[in-house]
Amino acid sequence: MHGLMSYRRFGIARSLHSDLALARARSLRRDPAPARARSLRSDRAFTRAPWLRSDRAERTLGRYVATELWLELGCYAATERNTRLVAA
């Protein structure tokens, strides 16, 4: 049924896709990694977004710099300030 089979639960028709999305959202809330990522956005980390080129913006978070490569795709690459690639 392509994962779109709906069923009744508490009087509301829901799809299997929506249940999977809810389960993923709950597991992300329990995962400690997003909590650590949120702490990077604290008052210690300052943020600046100068236009390096028309398609690049930079955000400085402590010693790491996240460079947005494609604004329309929302892809980020985290690099250290000495421009060595840390994670993509």
C-alpha cells in the first residue's frame, strides 16, 4: 500500500508515514547529540554572517566555522579556522 494505508486511532485517521515521523521525532528528542548541538548556540558562541560571495555565508561558533555552501540546499560543512575539514 506504499506506506500510505491509514487507520483509525483515537477517532483520527492517520497514515503510517505520520507515525514513522512521530517516532523519529521522539527518538531525536531522547538523543543527547541534539542537546550538545543546541549548547553551541549559547551566549558564548558569537554569530556573524558576512557575505563572502553571493552564494556563501559564514557562521563562527567558537573555534569551528560552519560555511553554508549552497543556500538553496541548506548544506553545511564544519571546518576549523585553519580551513582543515572536520565534518561534512
